[in-house]
Amino acid sequence: MNIEKYTERARGFIQSAQSLAMREGHQQFSPLHILKVLLDDSEGLAGGLIDRAGGNSRAMLKATEDALNKLPKVSGSGAGQVYLAPELARAFDAAEKAADKAGDSFVTVERLLLGLTLEKDSGAGSILRKGGVTPQNLNAAIESLRKGRTADSATAENAYDALKKYARDLTQAARDGKLDPVIGRDEEIRRTIQVLSRRTKNNPVLIGEPGVGKTAIVEGLALRILNGDVPETLKDKKLLVLDMGALIAGAKYRGEFEERLKAVLQEVTSAEGSIILFIDEMHTLIGAGKADGAMDASNLLKPALARGELHCIGATTLDEYRKHVEKDAALARRFQPIFVSEPSVEDTISILR
């Protein structure tokens, strides 16, 4: 087993499982310990895969805990010494072979789970098999999650379900009644719809001072999409807001931010035009990632915009637009500026009412 071949999350689970074995006074570090920490994961990656593969992750967690409670405990001078169980060594080997076969550079959490499933003679393998999870079903669930991506970095799992992690569905928020009605922005919403409906240069960028209501215009558009008050080309579209805070937060390794953004763009592309992405404070995205010498985010956006795979709405201030977007001709020609002024006195009174 080469621990360097495992992703950071997979390594973290292996260390947690080893600590669990020591804490419980078990002499052998077994597949059951790995399965327990995988099923305990708050993000639910392994549990979600088990459920997708036809199993019941909650029932399996209970069965795993029961099996661990039955293991003999060591006390006295032998306590604290943990040996790698042969079946776990075989499970690691199976996970590494599965990763190599799939063209992965790193062994991810889901390959680790697959390794446990392939080691049928272990306690964990038995629980998975009895729960209806087969290697074939699990592989299908992994492919569905991966969407054709290979694990080529130690943070590969960050790319899974990227839109759920790094974007918020405004059309769903409108459906749930979480958006307030928009007053006095009919002209700007109409212009935004007009730009979005064009064949080329169909990415509007809302330009206005902070607080004038740029985000409200996009919320108004979400409400119109929900009500069907848009041209045929925009009906049934999903309007998602990119969460820049979540995208940048914790991206401490070189290229990690770019990897997350690539994953978001890949999911938008695979949706085949059904998603419109709203990038608020667009200037923060342009230049993000530059600090560590990596490619900045605008260079990731340009090819997707040029091919028409990315349909987006930007929002920024006039100063920031001139400073960051206008200077980059390749980026500027993909966007159509829409200037947003302060609401009129009459509209302000209507808003206050």
C-alpha cells in the first residue's frame, strides 16, 4: 500500500479508522473500521453511493457498529498496538487496482469503498453484500457521480456534485416562495431577457453602484422563468447563483480553486444549455487564483463562453467593470453591458410600501 497514492480525504478516513481501532482496543485494523468512518462522514459521500447502488446506508452503519462491538478488545501491555488485518491489505490492493484500471492517478474515497466491496470474505464486505451492494452496482453509482472525470489530483473529491456545493438554485428559491416580488425593474429585466435570447453576445452583465438592485433584477428574472413569462428559449431554464465564498473558502493548495471552478463549468456544460449561471461581484472571479501563479479564473471562463457552452449573467460596478473586464478584450466581447441606475422616487416609495 502506497499512502501517497490516496487522495487527502481517503488518507483522512484511513487515519480516522486506525485511530478508532486503537481507541476501541482492537488489535487488528480491519475493513469494518474503514466502513464505519466512511458511513459516519458528515458529507455522506460513501453513504450516498451505497444508497444509489441499491443499499441502505443507515442500516449498514448499524450493522457495522454491531459487528465492531463484537470484536475482542485488548487491554494491558498489548493495548495501543494495532496490526493491519490481511483482508484490509487486500481491500487496499483492490482499491488501488480499480483506480489504475479507471485511469485515476489517485485512489479516492469511492475506490476505497469499492475495495471493501471486492473483499467479500471480510466483515465489511459481508455487510455490503448482504445489504444488496455489488461491485457492479457500486461502479455504476461511481460513474454516475464522476460524470466521466478521472481523479488526477489529491483533492479530486471536491469536484463531485460541484453545483450543489458551490451554487444556489434561484428558480427553486422562487418555487419555494423565498423570493420577494421585484418592483420597478421591468425595463432592466426585459433587457436582460432580450440579451439572453440572442444567438451571440448573449451574456448580460449588470453594471451599477452597490445596492442599486442588480441582484433583485436576477431574482425578478427567476420569478418570470417560474411563471413562464419569458420567451420559449428561456422556459424551463435553471438560474443558479455561483457562491464565490464557498468556491474560494479553504482552497489553500495550488490549483484547488481552479479545480472547483472547472468542476462547476463541467456540470453547467453537461446540462446542455439548461442552466444560466449568475456570477455576482463578477470582478472577484476575474483574477481569482492568480496569486499562486496558477491560471486565473477568467481564462477558464473564456473558452466555455466562446463555445457557447456557458450562459451567464454577471454583476459588477462600473469602476470594477472598467478595471477588470473592459481591459480584457477577449472577455469583454462575450458580455453585453446593461446599466442599472438607482430606482426613481416613485419606485422607491412603492418599494417602501
